[in-house]
Amino acid sequence: MRKLGNLIFWTVAMTLAPAVAFAADGAGMSLGPGIGAGLAVGMAGLGCGIGQGLTAGNTTQGIARNPGAAGAMFTNFILGMVLIESIAIYGLLIAFLLMGKF
């Protein structure tokens, strides 16, 4: 429990550090778009990593159980990986759009 509290404290501290640094010159920096961009890329990457891991593991398991169906499974595997990776690209696009709001 102590590690989780430590993690949350330092995450919040490092997130707010740039706002404190830029507050002195009165630039009026907003944290919303920066945090949103970071969350968009982070959550998209996390979701894609989980999806790709599950897809690769299940395809490998399917090919190991039925080697004769490897060609059809591999085609579906590649198509699934492409569709999963497009989610990460959408997250990156959203981050770029949010960073343009500064």
C-alpha cells in the first residue's frame, strides 16, 4: 500500500511541476491538453500492448494445436495486428491534436 501511495504522490508531483515552473512568467499554461495528450498515447499504447499480446499468444497456441491451419490463422493474425495497431495511431493523432490547443 505504501508503494502505491508513493507512486501516486510522485506522479502528481511530476505532472504539476511544469505548471509551477511556467506560472512565474504568467504564461497562462493550461494542463488539460498536455495531460489529455499523455493519457491518449499512454492508454492507447497500453490497450494495444494487451491486445497484441493476447492475439499473438492465442494464434501461436492455435497453430501449435493445429499446424495444418497455420496459413489461415497467420492471415487473420496479421489482419488483427494491423487493426490493433491502428488504435495506437489514433491515440497518437489525438495527442497531436490536443497539443495544438496550447
